[in-house]
Amino acid sequence: MHHTPSLRARESAAEHEFFVAPDGDDGGPGSIDRPLGSLGEAQVRARRAAAAGDGDVAVNLLDGTFRLDSPLRFDAADSGRGGHTVTWRAAPGAAPVVTGAEAVTGWELDDAETGVYRAEVGTGFDSRQLYVDGALARRARLALSPSDIKFDPSGFTVENQSFGWLAGLPDQRRIEFVAYLTWTVRITPVDAIAGSTVALRQPAWDNNTYGYDTVQNPYVGPRFFLAGSRAFLDEPGEWFLDANAGILYYKPLRGQDLANTAVELPRLETLIEVGGTYDRPVRGLGFEGLTFTGTSWLHPNSDDGYANQQTGTFLTGVQPDRPSDAFDTGSRGCYEFEATRNDWWQMPAAVQVSAAEGISFSGNTFVNLGSIGLGIGNDANAHSSGVGLGAHDVSVVGNTFTAGAGGGIAVGGVQPDAHHPSDERMVNRDILIGENSIYSTALDYLDNVAILATYATRLTIEHNHIAHMPYSGIAVGYGWGANDPAGCQEYLDRGLYDFQPIYVTPTTLTDVHVIGNHLVDMVNTLWDAGCIYALSAQPNSTIEGNFCDGSGQLGLYFDEGSRYFKVTGNVLMNTEDQWAHANIFGGHNTGDLTLTGNYSTSPAITGIPDGERGNTVQSHTVFSADDIPAGAARIMAGAGPNRGASERRRRPGRGRVGSPRAQSQ
């Protein structure tokens, strides 16, 4: 891992410096007193300076808001040369904002009786998000109880006669059906409403009723909504965008004066796209002290909707092997569903890094974004460059992620090249995620987590502060053990290996270290999750010194196929259920777990029997939150950001019983 110097060190080291301001002049020299006027021109100057290869390059953003008309894409031409770096950073004392949104002004009262206002915003774009004074505002919606509707293979019938007015709504194809389930969020656009019959769009509806945790057959009680109609706008803080007419509607919160309220409407889906090729990766590029904000993500508006599987993955397109009666026979998995697993897509991030090495993010803020904040080496379908994976020597240190629609950071892909790459350059490796604060995010896509890492080699997740998340806090691993050497009996029984090989070599997932993180209030909305969640074999991996304070379900969750973890010196306090649980149901290979010297307020541990399945469970202390042992107190005090330990590091890495996951993915 390359060293990530402090901002002060970089300021003194850069041989080539350019300054840019929202009100600057692209024809000027780019000096601090005559700054450039656009990030695009700054990129042209930085490329030219970097190509000389005779020093570090710094692009200094002065105070103000930089509103992008299109994303900034960085390829090999933006690389530092000859061991030098190119850094995009806040100028000393400045707090620049890079946004894909437009400010909304010119509000007029639209309906005095309901208190709804309107503003002209133009056409030619769409958005699923609106940010009001830095908060994600709620799209206008109508709650439906499970007893109000009856599902069928085409959609549903409205059985509550008080909703008969739905058939008269205009622009019905803009309406969508949203379901919050056990561990998934499902979005299906409406095709038409006639009488009491609501026809839902295909293939979204087929995909949302197929597999596990489906709309018609979830494991834990669902919540249903309709969204996307002006008629649903009846609560303060809600909004609706008429994209065809170019009119935004908003009902202010009590006491909110729109003349003095910052309203931001996204127009872009991504902001920063760092992506080279395997032959010509991006090298030596850093981002420091910037605020990234103001994006949406529009794929759920498409005929695919959002057929979520877990943590931001989803089905797209028609599934060719789906049986005609899958609505009834495939709602909790079936043989044919196994054919889908290698084609799941990933949610893209607002800031993307792939086919790149020596990339750093330090002291930035990712706020009010419409998908995941930062995506590192995801599958190609989640990268605007069209090239995924291949992220090497990446450090993410001291950043803040909050108030977004999706999760904070996602590392790795889920398709076959992510775990058994066809080109060694695809491997995601040597990645450090440390000292970050990730809180109160995944507000729309509740299935997202603060930090997701699917497949990576030598990954360290250390000393982060993570708080107030609807699902798990940190999730490491993917594949449910099915892609590990020799496969597993569970997926042999399900028929998965009729659609993919049984691999004989390990995946790229190894040397994962989850150390010293402080997690507060995890799993506060969804289910089948924990403070720290794991999947599949992860040789030479550790979970050490973490402090979990509050989980709506589990503390440590070793789901299907989790193996080879050394778990030491963690504190699990105020977990609703077990402090540790492993899924050993069916034919899973879960085991080879060594748990020593941990502390918990719950005495319950399940699925990890000492001396069986290769497990060791020793020296565990159960305590009361009112009487904390000295050993636990030391761990608690050392968890979370600790004044730059990660920045000094030069190389990273050196369910309750009967949980619904028993029959799940």
C-alpha cells in the first residue's frame, strides 16, 4: 500500500499547482489569484503537467459549489508519472462542493388548501431523490397494508375498496410498487391500473417474485407502498417530480420557509469515474478534502425495476430458465433460480474506481448521493467506464459518508471474474478502509450496508465509526460458500453446479482484517443481519478489537460457508439476539472459526460449537452493560477512529436459532 501523505504534506510537495473556482476564468493561468473556471479545464491542465513526469501535480479547488453537467472521468492520461501523484484537493481553508444537482428556486404556492408548493425545473432529466437542507426528502407515497392487496403473477388486485380512486390516476406508468422485506428492497413500476387490477411492469415483477425473500413470500413481515404520483403528496416533507412537465412539487415541513431553504435536485447519476484498462490503468491519483453530493440512480425506473437479491445486487432482464409457474413454485427458491446467480448486477456508486492502482481518498465527504457513495473494483456493469474490477493499492482514510440513498463503500464484484478472474489483473487487492465515519445512510435502499467487501485480496477495514444503519454494518464475503474449492453440498443439492463449475481453486477472497471498528445501532430496520456479517471462506482473516453497541438482531453473523476467521477481543453489547451465530443448516461448510477472548452482554451463541466443525470457542466473558470489565473497556476505548493509525499504515492486511437464513440464499 502506498503511503497516503497528509494534505499539508501534499501542499508542500506539489511541483505543479492549479487553482480553480466556480467563478474563475478558463483562459487564465490557473493561479490562486487568477483561478480557472471549470473542473474540465483544470483536468486538461493537470493532464498536461502530469505527462511531463517531473513532479507531483495538485488541482486546488477554492470555496464554492462546482455544478457538473457531466461526470468527471479519469483514465490513464490522468495518472501521475514516474512515481509522482496527481491530487485533486480542497485549497487551504476551503470547503469546495462537487455536485450533480441543481439548486431549486422560484417556489410558488400550488395548492393553498394542502400547502403544496411548485417550482419550474426544466425537462430532459429525472431523479429519484431530492435533498432539502442536506436531508433526503421522502418521495410522495401511499402506504398499503398486506391485507389491502392480493398478489398474482401479473401484479395485484386492490381488495380495499377505499383505494378505488387509484384507477383514475394519470401517468400511471410513473407509479411504482415498493416493498421492504426481510433483507431486500423490491421496486416494480406499474404498467396500468384498471378497476381494482394493478398490472406491474415486466420483467421487474417476474424477477421480484422469483428466488428468496420475494414480495409474495418474505420471511419477516413486509411493508408495502405505492410511490410516484402527485396524488400521494399529502405529508409535510414529501415531494413529487413531474418530469414530463418539468415541475417539482414539495410540501414544506412545519416552519420551513422555502425562500430560505436549500433545495437540491440531482441531474447526474455519477460524479467521479476513475477507470482505466488492465493494459493502461489509472495510477497515482488522489482526492482530498472535497464534498461529493447531488446524484440519483435511475435504473429502478426502468422495466427492470429493482429486483434486489442482497446488498445492492439485483436481477436484470428476462430470466430464460424461469419456469412458467415460478410465482407459485419459485417464491422460496427452485432449481431454475440457481441459473441466475452468475448474472446478478451491482448498484453503481456515485464515485467509481476500477482498473486503477495507487488511488487515495482522504478527508472527503460523501453526502446526499443517490446510490452507493464509493465503489471500488465492482463488476463492469457497475462502472461507467465499462471496465470493472482491477482495483489495486487503494486507500480510503478519514472520509465521511452520510445521508445517502445507498450504502457507504462497496469493494469488489459478484460475478465469476470477481472470484475466479480470467485475467489476474482483475483481482482487487491491497485495499485499506480506515478512520472513516459512515452513518445514517442507505435511506432508500435499506438492503445496503456501511461497508461491503465481496471479493478482495489483502483488505483491511479498521477503526471506522459506523452508526444508525438499517441492515448490517460491515459485510465481508459473497457467494454463500458455493464458489469455494470443492463447492458445498447445499448447492449441489440445489442444482447450482448444473449452471457453473465446481471450482477447485480458492477465490480471491483472502487476508481480510476487520479491526477496531466502532458500530452503533445496527440492523435497525431489516432482518437477518448483524453488526459484522460474513459469507464464504476467507483464509488468514481476522475480526479483532471491534465494539458493537446495539444491534436489532445479531452481533457477529457467520452466514453460509463462512470459514477461517480468527475472532479475538471483540465487544458485543446490547445485541437483540445472539452475540455470535453461524449458519450451519443444510449442507453448508460453515466452520473453522476461532473465537477467543471476546466479551458480550448476551450469553447466547449458536452454530459455533466448540470442538466441532473445526471451531474453537474459548475465554468468553459475559458481562452487564452496567458493570463493564476492564478488558472490555480497553477494547471499547480503542475502537473507532484513532487519530491517524490507518494513515500511517503502509500496507493493509498483513441469526438466531431458526434464523430465516436457514432456507435463504
